[in-house]
Amino acid sequence: MTVVASASPSLALIKYWGKLPGGVNLPATSSLAVTLDGLRTTTSVTENDEDRVVVGGRVQAIGAYDPLLAAVRRRCGSSRRVLVESSNTFPTAAGVASSSSGFAALALALDRFYETHMSDTALSSLARLGSGSASRAVFGGFTTWERGSEYARRVHDAAHWDALRVIVVVVRPGTKRISSRAGMNAASETSPVYRAWIDESARLFARGVDALGRRDLEALGTAMRESYLLMFSTMFTTRPPIIYWEPGSLAVIREAERMRADALPVWETMDAGPQVKLLTLEQHVPAVTERVLAVVPDADLLVARPGGEPDAGVDRA
Ligand code: PMV
């Protein structure tokens, strides 16, 4: 029996960055996110002699998958081992949130494979064991994951804001230098502004949730921008500093400023990598795309809308 599941990445509008002590991946900040339709991770699970995980044709160190595999087997009392094969329609481990869709698809596939019949909440909690942001990616649409919570929840479905668009600007493909996990741990241990980030992010979360509820792009974009810039402030002030930005990242940030000055509504955010994600509305996508390509002609642009419901199927052959 082979189970195939797929999920889309969760892009944080208000960021999760830092863990609480105790537990696995318990967030120190509340995050608000949109699941990106059109970008997809597909994962298959088959019975095997030993646990083996292959992502994009590359065998992975099994350690990152152990907590998730152990948790699902504990739940059903099975000791069956599995071969996991996964591929993305977008760059892997480059700051496009591939770990969120990867672990969400895996949680779903394991639930079907081991027939554990988990609730959405249990699936979110399982996916979290692989990567925090994956707790959000088990839902399509708009999600929150609150400080200290073991699971995320959906706050609006995609229809809440159908015209919203995210343009992912891939300024430099290739694997990131330092994982989010290592980056956030180092920031929490050594950055002198980490405390300020935690305090301020609670206010940014409340502003983000309110703006999203009202579909107020300017208010959401402004809170989103403050969130990622404060998150990066903790990275820049980590000892030694973590700098994910590339010249192309800054070129897009500057162009977004100029677009806003020209009354084009577009706000940017970034994650643990050099790629820039632009939030705008459907009718502005052509103009924004043209202006972005004028400053980073070699970049790849992926346009996503809210959505990305996960999906799973069983091939009994
Ligand atoms: O889920 P992780 O451990 O890959 O961390 C995600 C961290 C950010 O992408 C920077 C922010 C977020 O909330 O997704």
C-alpha cells in the first residue's frame, strides 16, 4: 500500500521565531499565516525494511523525522517502518517554507498509512513535531498558531480574501546557510533585542489578526513589515550575526518602497532565507511583476493565492 499526500507552504504574515522551553517546537510568539495555493509538496509513504526519507531525490538524515514517526507509531502501536519520498514544485530549504508543507504532507500521509484517523488538531500537533510552521500548513486558507500552543487553527477559509496575492520572488535559489531552527535558537540565546521582539510580536499579532479580519491590506502590510523587520533585527544582533539577505533581497525591498510611493499597494516580508514575498491584490500583479523584474531580472517569480487545502489518497496496489 502506498499513501500519497500533498500540502502547500504556510507563509507567516506575523512571524513565529523562537521557542518556549520544554516541549517540542512550542512557539514563543503567536503567528498569523496564509497557506499558498499553487505551491505544493507531494509526499508518498510505503512500507519498507527501515525508515528512509528522500526529499527531491536526496536521502535525508533521519533524526529530524524521528519525533514525528515515533509519535504516530506510539499512537497506533505499530512498528512498521516506512520509505518516505517527497518533492516540491518550488525551491527546497531556500526560505520558501518548504519545511511547512513537507511536514504537513508527511503528517497527513502517516495518518492515512497507519490509519490513525487524527482530528485536524491532532494532525497539526503531529506536523509541529517536524517543523513549527508545519502546524499551520495542515490547513488551507488563513491560520493562527498562538504562543505556547501545540497546534494551529484555521481562522478564515481562502474565500475570506480571494483577491489577495503573494508573489514569491526567488532572488537566489539554493539551500539556506543556516536552518530556521538553528537560527531562532541562536537568536533567543544571544540577541540583546530578542526580549523586545517577544514583547512587540504580541501587539503585532493582534494588529495582524484585526487587519486580516477587515481585509485591510495597508494595515496588514504595515504590521507584516514590522514583524519581519523586527525578527531580522534579532538575527542581525545574534552572536555571531545571521544575515540571510542578498543584494537582490534589498533591491526588492527598495522597489516595494518605491511602488508604495507610486500608490501601488504592495508590502514585503521575508523568512529564514534571501527570498522576498510580496503581498498585493490580484489586479496589481502584472504591474508589480514588471517592476520587480526591472530590478532583479534573473529572479524567478511564483504567484500564489490563499488556499492550499491538503489532500491525501491511498493507492492499495
Ligand atoms: O517552522 P520552522 O522551524 O522552519 O520556522 C519557521 C520560521 C519562519 O519561517 C521564519 C517564520 C514562520 O512563522 O514561518
